[in-house]
Amino acid sequence: MAVEIEAKMKLADREAMIGRLKAAGGSMVEDLFETNVFFDTPDGSLRNSDSGLRVRSEVNVNDPAASRVIVTHKGPRLPGPIKQRAETEMDVVDPDDAAELFTALGFAEQIRFEKRRQRWRLDDCTIELDELPQIGQFIEIEGPGEETVMSVREKLGLADEPMIREGYASMVWQLLSTHGQGTRVLNFEEAK
């Protein structure tokens, strides 16, 4: 089981950040369009324990043949200033088959949301420029250790930006609970 170590911040100017990434020697890896589906028990035991079970479909915008479907379990966040949590991932062939398996095991779809993501690499870190409908734009810096992540954060001029420990699923859940009019789906088409 791997541990996800990342810093997430609100992104004010995507184009300026792309310029900083290029100037720092970063390389763009891929442009993705994601559909994220989170499952839980009927009583919400995963969410209540700060855990998550997700099926993510990643469509590679520039190379559809490189698209993937990933099943992920995330454990509770560990204490500390930077977001760290146990994470287990595996590729699957069909998102509907994964959903059917989870349903057979007693889980139900809780929320579904889309995300646009541009993935970069810099200094042993993966940098992701994300956009979620109605929620906004963010940058995530994920790396092998806290020191590496914080170094890249500083290199990109983000040292003074507040870090966000909340995951996207929690942000979406909160938005849909207060403004979703009963829906559990957040997508770009309906956000227009």
C-alpha cells in the first residue's frame, strides 16, 4: 500500500502557472478529462471514517488509446500540515464492471463528478492543474516525500498559498448538499 503525499492549493491563474512550470523545467505529460464516481455503504461508513472508494475514468484528450480506468481506495488522512493518506490503486478494464462489483458487495454510488486535469512532471513530483465545475481551479503537487513536495511548491512560487487538506470528493459533496437540488452529479454541461 502506497502513501499519497500531496499539497493542494487554489489556482488563481492557470496560464501563469503553466509559464512557471515551463520556466522551472517542468514537462507536460498529458491532458485528461475525468469522471470520478465515489461509492459508500448506505450508512456512509467510508465517508464518516475519512476514507473513500472511487472508480475514475481518465480520457486522455490527445491520445484516447492511453485512456485508463482506475479503482482507488483512500484511507483516512494522516495528521500534519500536508495531505498524506494510504492509497491503493489498480487499473481495471470497464468502469461499469467495477461499479457492478461494488454494488454486489453492498456499496452504492454516492457522488459523481467531472474534472479537467493537466498533468506535469517536475523534480520527482507530479503536478496536476485541475478544474472542477462550480468549484474552481486547483494545483496539486504529489511526490515521494514531504520535503520534495514543499520544495517544488516553493519553486513554483506557492510557498505563501494556503494548503487545502480537503479532497475533491468532500468539496463536491458539500456543494451538492447545499446547492445540488437533490442531485449527486456535478458536470461541466450542467454547470453552464
